[in-house]
Amino acid sequence: IPRLFRSLLSQSYPAELTEIILIDDRSNDRTLSLMKRFTKKQSNVTIIKIDNTLPDTSPKKRAIREAVQKAQHDIIITTDADAIPGKDWIKGIVSCYSENTGMVLGYAPYSTNSPFNTLFHKILALEYFVMGSVTAATTGLGFPLTCNGANLSYRKKIFNDMGGFGDSIKWMSGDDDLLMHRIRRKSNAEIVYSPLKSSAVFNDPPLSFRSFIRQRIRFSSKHIAYPLKTKLFLSLIYLFYLFLAGLIMTTFFLPKFLPLLVISLFIKIFFEMRFLLPAKKLLETRELLRFYPLVI
């Protein structure tokens, strides 16, 4: 958290035009005391303390909802406790807003600095780069598939007008993409993607494989709440990978299917690289694509 506070203090956007709202949701460590210490350095900080849970309500979504209601300004920008926003983060996100913009999605890559500089963490960083690339592309097509709450922005008025998180507030995860799909369906506001490298927000990946599995179980719990078109599109992707897995197993026992496997993999690699190479120029300075052969 002190690392996040240092990032917030170093923002290039004028401090007098920003309001920082911190939420302490039932922490049992030094979080609250660190927040109070931060308020002494920054006059525009408000602390919200939550001491209980509500039935059928995601704790994180409740915390965000309370912060949004507390906010004095219309543009809301959210991030996480383990995030590291660059100094032009707020400036870059705000620059993406026009009169018709209701939501801005930002790139939230995984860190690969120590202790997250292992091969496992670099592969996770590659995966998050791919997800960010998909978000950028599908947003440009007018049908964003996903986003990341560590770097997300929307108008308070739109959030309030459509009833906040709505029924999705019961899902533990989804304070980002379920809200995005809700805004896309229930408002005429434009959703845009911030392509600026300076507005990226790095965040910590799971430290171990076990924590990675727990994280993905939590992420997958919300998929049932996705819009039908999104579920159908994702189902096609899953079916394609099941087809590839089945083809690999079949080829192991029946070598005559090897040409079909080679052709399928060639098509997959060709189109993925055609997509990822331009995305790398847009979003990334790290050479994450060198790990691509390990995750084909």
C-alpha cells in the first residue's frame, strides 16, 4: 500500500482537481494506520471504513459503491491496493474522455520485477498482455469483452442512473467486466480504450501456482452472469482449444492426423501473431512475446 500511495503522490495531474478515496474493508493489519498517515501528506484524501458484510453482496463491489456515492466529481477512476500507476495515469485516462464517453478501459499488465521475475510470472504477464490486447481490439470494434478493475474509469452519473452494479452485486468478482457489460447494454455512452503506455497500471501477479488457481476460480465464478453474446463467443474459443487438445491426443495414437494438427497449429499461430505484434507496439515495451512458444 505505501507503494501505491507513492504512485498517487507523484501523479502529473493537478492534485487540486482530484479526490482520493481509500476504502478499508475489514483489514486486520496496519492498513488503516497507513491510510491515516497518507492523509497527513495529501489534503484531498477521504477514508471509508467498512466493518461488516451484507448478505448477497460482494464486499469489493459494496466498497466501490460506497466510494462512488462519496465522490464529489463525475469521473471515477478505480485501482487496487497492489497496483503501481505511472505518473501520467490520471492525466492519460482523463484525456480519453469526450462529451459522449461514459467509460474508459485501461491496460493493467502484470509486473515482472522481483520477486515476480520467474518464468511462471513472465508467462502470466504474457497472458495479461494478450487479454489487454483483446480488450483494446474488441473495444475498438464496439463490443468490449473484458476489462480490469485495476485500471478502469467511468462517469458517476452513468453508474447511478443504471443502479450501480445491479443484480451482479451478488457475484464475488466482476466489479470491472460485469459493470462494463452493464454500461454497454443500458446506456448509449461510448466505451473507449486508453492506448497510452503512460496510463498503464502494473499490478502484482499471484505469487504461487496455488494462489493463481484460487484467483482463476474466483474469476470464472462470474462467467455465468456474462451477456449471452459474450458467453457464446467465449464458448467458441473454449471449443476450439478442446478441439486442439483432442486432436493432439488423437494424433498421438493415430499419426495419420498429424497433417491436420500441423495445419491447425499453423493457422492458430499465424493469426495470433498477426494480432499480437501490432498490439505489442501499442501496449508493451517488454519482450513478452519471446515466451509465446511455451504457451502455444
